[in-house]
Amino acid sequence: MVFAPTTDGGFESSLVISSDDFDEPSVTVHLSGEGLIAPDIEVPTDSLVADLFTGDSTLTSLRLRNVGGSNLTFDIQAQEGALAVASLTALRAALPPAGAVPWGGGFQPPTKSSRPGTPPVARASVTGASTLLVTTTDVYYSVERALRELGVPYDYVYTERFASVDFTPYKTIVVTMNGGYIEAADVQALANAAASGKHLIMLGGTNYPPYYNGLQTYLLQHTGQQGWAASAPPHLTVTAPSDPLATGIPSPNNFSDYNASAYMLRVSDPAAGVVAVNGDGHPALLHKQIGAGSLVYFVNVPDSYFWYIERDYQVQRQVIQNALAWSGAGWLTFQPASGAVHAGDRLDVVARFDAARLLGGDYRATIHVRSNDPDEPDVTRPAHLHVTGRPDIVATRPAISA
């Protein structure tokens, strides 16, 4: 049954259902509905621009108007541009890393008494790569396959000691885990990298208490429940279809190999934007601003072994593709970031440029104003922040005498 009013106002009618039922040959159902004039968004601000010294911040506004006939609901987000890609030739020349011995990780919690030893550190580099893959498990036919097919050049480090890795040269850090002795200090190192402006993409995890503690302290709040589990069906359901991270993800979706739904993290963080949930009701795909950078977390186990079925792999590949393209601009935030504008009303949203931890240079982003306007569901505006490094003079000699 379809209700498609051509004008606004109330409508009433009735539906008569006839059948060969001896006692009730016909049943009448009362129908009623209301036709509404759709919301209509206007964003008169052409762009947002700021010029700051490192460490400074400033406020400006982004005006929203609703010239339609019903309430306009909206959410606003600033996103930096998609990452550059390079040729597959250079990538294949360097990957997979020579001498790397796959370490399987595992669903069972490791114990200190049975520790098999830290997996060997293996490295491979692509000249000029802005993406670093740090892994504790074999993802050559899953995550690495996706990176190869997407043409993303990346450096590779095979280790569970994240705190020992130099993240400075990279813009994007991809972390894949299935097991491992990842300490709280290793999670803190990831959080510090994100806070400095890096884009952090995490997949999987480890059933190791210090890892949970590190997440809770430095990166992402969770329920405290530990342990790996396979999700009940449906394994993946998109809850925020307008979010760029949801692009192209089938929903609801059941994996052909249910093991691909395995997860060890039950996120409960009010600052995180949940894009999809698993069949147990826990967030499966989410994003969060971390200082000047951002975090995207896909909690499902990432190993090659669990994504060998092509249909399942294509879902993981789409998640990775979306995560690489999604990079929240932590230096530009909005208050309120979501809400409603009544028909005929307007709202000045406060936009905050923040140059804390930013080096001198130019930062650009696209502002997305997503709403329930049927004609313009995603209005975009450019944003530009120019940062000048703050001068800091130091005298090396306390005195000069002649």
C-alpha cells in the first residue's frame, strides 16, 4: 500500500477487503494520513575560512535556513579529501614483505605462561607512501588485497609493539589485529598519533586485558565485557545510511562464513558515530574524532582466513575503501553538530577552527550538511584553514661580554 498525497492536509478513506471467509465475507479498514510540505534547506554561507597561529582557535558561524513546510533535521560534518593513490607496479614490487612469517593470532585469550613470543618484525616500504599498515596477523588476502586493488601505496610493519613504531611520516595508519600482547602503552601510541592529526583505521582486536584497558583510557569507551564471539544474524546492519562510511555496504547482511562476524569489542562511547551494528546489537563500524585526527573502527576479525569467500571479502573491501576516503577534519567542529530547524526558521551553527597541534600550512576540508530535504540531502561547502607556525625564539648563550 502506498500513500502519495498530491497536496498538504489530512486524508481519510477506507479499504474493503473481500474474501470467501464464511463468517466475515468483507472487512473494512479505516485509513488516514497527513500530507506535509517537505523541508527545504538553504545554506547561504559560501565557505568557511580562517587564518591562525599554531595553538590558536577562532569561532565563526554557518547559517541554515528551512524555507519548507515541515521540520528540517540535519547533521554537519567536515571531511578532509580522499587519499592519493599510486600505481600497483610499485606496490607489487615491495609487497608482500620478504621473510615475514604469518602469525595466526587466535580467538582464545593468551596467557603469560604460554606466550609464544613476540611475532617477528617484518617491514616493507613503498617510496612516498602516506599509509602505514601495522598488523599482528596475516591479512595478505584480505586487507592487503583491498589496498592493492584500490591502488593505495603503503608501508608494512608486522609487530604487536605499536609503541615502538615511528608514525611521523604517515597520514593514515591501518591497524589489523587478531590476538597479540598489545599493551596499554601501545594503544596510547595509536591515540597520540591520531590526536596529532593522523587518520587511524582499526580492524579486529585482541582478547588481552591490557588492550581493553588501553582502549578505555586513551581511545574508545566500551562496556568492559571481554572475549571473542560470533555475531548473531544479521551480521551487519547499517544504522546511519547517510554517513559516507555506509556507502555501498549491503544491509542487512549475513556473511557466508559466519566466522567473519567474530568480534571482541562492545563499544559504548557517546562521542563515537555508529554507522553499523552486528546482530548482537553492538557497534560494528564507527568513527570518532581524536584530537586533530580521526578514528574509524571495524570490530570484525580481519584475517585472510575468514574473508576467503568472495562475497564476504567484497563487504570488507567496501568498508576499507570507505574508511580510507573518510577522514574527519578534527580542526573544524560544529555546535550543534545535529538538530532540527522548524519550518520558516533559521539557525546559526557555531563553527570552531582549532589549530592546536597543527603545524604551519594549509588545511582543506569539505563541509557536509546532511538533512531530510528530499531534493538536497547533502549540501557541501568548502573550508580552508591556514596555519602559521608560532615563532619561538631561544637564546643559546645567557650573556655576552666584551
